[in-house]
Amino acid sequence: MQSIAQYQEVISEHFNALQVKKTPNNLYEPISYILSLGGKRMRPVLTLMTAEIFDTNYKKALNAATAIEVFHNFSLIHDDIMDDAPLRRGKETVHEKWDINTGILSGDAMLILAYQYFENYEPAIFQKLAKLFSKTALEVCEGQQYDVDFETREDVTIPEYLKMIEFKTAVLVGAAMKMGAIVAETSEENANLIYDFGLNLGIAFQLQDDYLDAFGDPKTFGKQVGGDIIENKKTYLYLKAMEYSSAENREMISHLFSIQPSVNTDKVNSVKELFNVTGASNATQEAIELYTQKAFEKLSKLEICVDKKKLLRAFGESLMKRNV
């Protein structure tokens, strides 16, 4: 087993050496560009780590890990177009650096490229990887559509929101881990359990992202604290605050979330105070703990040695203790 930092180094070197430059240049240069922007690359790291959890050399999982990261970056290109985002990881987004049509087409090519990396596996493994990948890719699209739909809805429920973050974010974490298990040819039970471990951890991670967006330390969070509040995003915190509020507080929250997006310190502070007063901030922390524990319950059932369970638990705990 390697450390997380060592797997990240492996993935970084792998992507630095990856050749996707072909002609026409305007199709493939944006792909090389988005992949060069890096990031934590936790999903491919999880694929490599899971392969070794099940006693298989991580190198065998590199193609599956590449597919996961290429797909993830394809989704980022298209998300950035939909959000009209100017920056990604501090650099120009693909549609800003080139144009929208290039972003759409290069993104489409990345989705196809992702599938091609599975062709390096024997038929039985290829079939399982492709089946999981197709299911996951469709769920990610469904999650994105739910997210878009929720922007104009005033009646979003907690179960609907949890389903949205499960599909938009968590399924890809679960799939990344299950792909490592498939490559390692472990039992179906182990593969499903590691998927559920990753899925629940992914939900907890996204809920924590919601929480840190409002209450994170500006020095370490890495992006603007209160960004979701400024953009009037109906996060778990918002939904819980509306659920727990008195009529007066509910009206106040509705008013604050009707203010057009702009950097407004007074609005952010007022909303954060209401999140605390209503109990929404505590409820969100409890939900994070609930899904973390659900992940650990799945972990306890895995047929692997105690040391590897401890390693996975430590990884989960480190994610939940983050402040960035």
C-alpha cells in the first residue's frame, strides 16, 4: 500500500505523460489543457488505492483511474459552460479560453475517450467497468439536471436534495472505488460494499462542503466563504433552516435569498446567524456524521484485513476533518 500523497504523485506523473494530442488541434488542445490543471485528483487516487486494498498492484488500475478522471473533467467543462464560470482552479475555463462550441465538442470527445481506456482490460473486466461507468455517467447527468431544476423551485425537499448530491457527486466517488475492486477481481460483495462506502463518504463530503462554504475559515477554505449564500443556492443548510424556522424567520430567510447575487457581507452574516439560530448548522453537522458512520458500517463488513480497514477509516476521518 502507498500513502495518499504517493498515489497522487503517481497520478500526477501519469497525466503529465499522457498523450491526447492529435489532430484537429482545436479539439484536443482543450482536453490537454483541462487535464493539465490538476487538482487533488482524489477519484483516480481512490481507484488505485482500492485495487491495492484488494491485493492487486495499482498499475493494473491506471486505465480505469484515467477513465474516471477524464470523465470528471469532461463534466467540469460542461458544468462551467452551464454556470458561465470564468475560472476553474484559478485558470481560464475552456469555453473562456476558446469558445462555447469548442467546450461542448471537446467535452463530448472526453466522454468517448474515457470509455476507450476500458478497452485495455480483458472482456469480463471491460464489461463490468463499462456497465458501472454507463450507470454512473447517466446518474451524474441526472444529478446536474436536478441541481438546475432546484434553482427555480421553492418546494425542494431534504430527500430530493440528498438524491441530487448523491447523483451529482457521490456516485462518482463510489464508482471510482468499485472500479478498483473490479480490476482487482474481488468478490461481488466486496465490490458492492466498497461502492457503498465511497457513496456514503461522498454524500458526507458534499454536505461538509455545504457547511464549510458558510462556516469555513476564509484563510484555509480556498474559495470565497459564503459563496452559496451570495448565489442564493438552496443547500442542506438552507433547507434545514426553512424547515426549523418560525414563520418570521422563514420570511426573513426568503427575503435574504431573493436579493440578487452580489458580494454582500451583511446578507452573508445575517443568513449565517439564522442558520445557527434555527439549528440548521447543527443539523448539517449531524447529517455529516450520520453519513460518515454509514460509510464506516459498510467498511466493517468488508472481507479485508484489519490494517486495511484502519487505513480506509483513517482516510474517511481525514476527509471529514478537513477545513478546505
